[in-house]
Amino acid sequence: MAGAEMIGKEEIKEVMDVLETGILMRYGFDKERKGIYKVREFEHEFARYCGASYALGVTSGSAALKVALTALDVGPGDEVLVPAFTFLATYEAVLEVGAIPVMVDIDDTLNLDPQEIEKKKTPSTKAVIPVHMCGSAANIDQIVALARKNNLLVLEDNAQGCGASFKGKKLGSFGDMGIFSFDYVKTVTTGEGGMVITDKLDLYHRAEWYHDHGHDHNPQVSRALEGRTILGFNYRMNELQGALGLAQLRKLDYIIAEQQKNKKVIKDALTQIKGVGFRQLPDPQGDSATFLAFNLPEENAAQKFQNLLAAEGVDTVCYKRNLWHYVPNWEHFLARSTANSKKYPFTSPANKRQVEYTRESIPHAENILGRTLVLGISVKMSPEKLDQITKGIKRAAQNM
Ligand SMILES: Cc1ncc(COP(=O)(O)O)c(C=O)c1O
């Protein structure tokens, strides 16, 4: 994704501001830092950009998920609805807080199917995590409405959709909390990093305290004398990450506009091909356009087309066969393997039955992901590159 493509003099300037003070930590050292608070500034600009009241920088998107789930009071005894198509971290975070991830099917948006909420919930279900995969929105309005009706919390995993929106409102700002990833392959990158956003002050405080060993961050006293009421851990973002994030965030609208242009050129070429359909976008204007997902009528045809495209130098991913983004392919997760000898319990607290992660329980994901090919879009796609891709698509289609 785009962030890494865009590293330039703006990032260097922001990072140099920090290096010139030598203060790499976001808290404390108030005299020595000479007014430089990059993480704080990044959080303020990020919250404003997303239309959220509060933002908290953390060490990664994975950490952001864990911090948010903890703030939302999700833990042992709780079940959480998670789509079958997501990066492994979404499931790991649920396990990390001691809760059980319950796999649900996707719809034609390739994201969590709202209809699954009432089908898969049990009396132990506490939250739902819609994931805006590949930078495009889930049917988030329906998901939030159904979650509210059923008294469930909503945590949006928007690790892949930074800057995308639905009907003018930024993704990540619909649920009780939203998270973002700034790892090296994301639309905004800080090398590693993440953000949690929310409109609720109590959730923000719980996240902020938890991510820094319970520190209450009272500006009136020195860090050593700060109060604490809860235990936490260390998921603090550092000043170098904050500096990078500031420079990158200011480029985000440009990034999305360029990607939308490039995506359109490729989509127009694919539209000419008989039998090709496209992923449903609940709001095409709000698409971050980091990926283009298109489909063929059958899995065999999709595989053949993928091979023909590869021969033309046009690489695509079929997520049904991907090792990291589709639950049925995670043999280590299914075996409940951990680094120590303790296995995660996959037993539903509600009915004491083993939670299953079978392909049969997610028929739509099995069908649509098998027929779908995903092509990465970047900011700097030259006219020559776009020409190579569109001509490659045309030639591949002729050989089908
Ligand atoms: C959907 C999703 N959630 C969470 C994460 C975790 O983010 P990070 O790599 O910053 O830990 C990722 C990263 O790829 C992701 O794609």
C-alpha cells in the first residue's frame, strides 16, 4: 500500500525535529523536548481527520485491537463475531484478551455480512468486529444498527482502510471504537504503529491508561508522580512514529485521489471483459482504492484467468488460497497452538459447545473468495505501467 511510496522530505523534516531534541518518548521530559510532542500532535490531527473525538497512538494495529478490546471490557466468558476474511491479528487479539472469536460469513462487499449477527450470536456474544478489508467499506450502517438492536459493542478493524469513508463519514468512526494499522504496507505508515479512535471519553481513558501501565497522564504532575487506578501494559507509540505519521497523514487525501484515478483505468479495462464482475462497494466514492477486487462466474475460470494474467506480468491474489487472511487456512489457529503448552479454549461459554471454524459454515466466503481476484493499486503508477496492465488484461482475456 501507498505509505511507503510516499516517504519524502516532509517525513525527514518531522523526524529531524524529534532527533534534534533527542527525546524519543512521547511522555515526560517536558523541559528537554522544547515543545515537540509529535505523537500528541499526530493523535489530534488524526482524530480531526476521522471526525472522532479522541485518538490514541499505539505500537501496532494488533496492539490497537487488544487495547480497544480491553477498554471495551471484552474478556474471558465473552464471544466476539469476526468475519472469516481478515488478517490473523483480528482473531489473535480476541484470544489475547481471553475471549473467543466466532467466525461469521461475508457478503458481496467481501466484509462481514450483517445478516450473520443475529444468526451467530449467543447469550455470551459481547461484540462484533467488522473489518474493512482491502480498503473498502463493509455495510457498516446495517452492522451498527443490528449490533445496537442486539446490545453488542462494535469495534471497527480499519487497519486496511485508513482514509476510506461511507457516505461522507470516515471508516473507523462508526463503532464504539475503531482501529488502524500503520505498518510498513499500509496507506499511512510509521514503520510499525497503530491508532485507536473513539467518541467516548471513558473508553478513551481506559485505553490510554491501559496502554501505559495505568498512568493517568495528569499534566499537573511529573510522570513519576502520576496516579493510577488500573493495571496495564506498554503499547506506547514513540515520537519517531508520531513524526512519520504526521507527515504521512497530510498526504492521505492525495494518496486516495491518485489511487482512485489509477484504479479507474484498470477497472475500465476489466469492465470490457465478458463475465467479469466486481466487488460490491457500499459507497464507491468513499473507497480508499488500495485494491481492485473483481470476480469471474466460477472458481476454475478465476484460476485460469489468474494464471493468464500472471503470464502477462499482472499479479493478483485469490484470498481463498491465501495463508494469512482466511480462517480455514490457518492450521495453527485451528489446532489452537500457542508458544507455551496452554491451548486456547474454543468452547462457547453460552452453550458449552466447541466453536467450529468449518468451511461449510461460511458458504458465501467459500464461493465468492474462490472466484475473486484482487489486484494491488499504488499511487505512483506511471502511464506505461497502467498501459502494461490494461494490455495484459486484454491479452489474458483473449486466451480464456
Ligand atoms: C485487517 C487487519 N487487522 C489488523 C492488522 C494488524 O496490524 P499490524 O500489522 O499493524 O499489527 C492488519 C495488518 O495487516 C490487518 O490487515
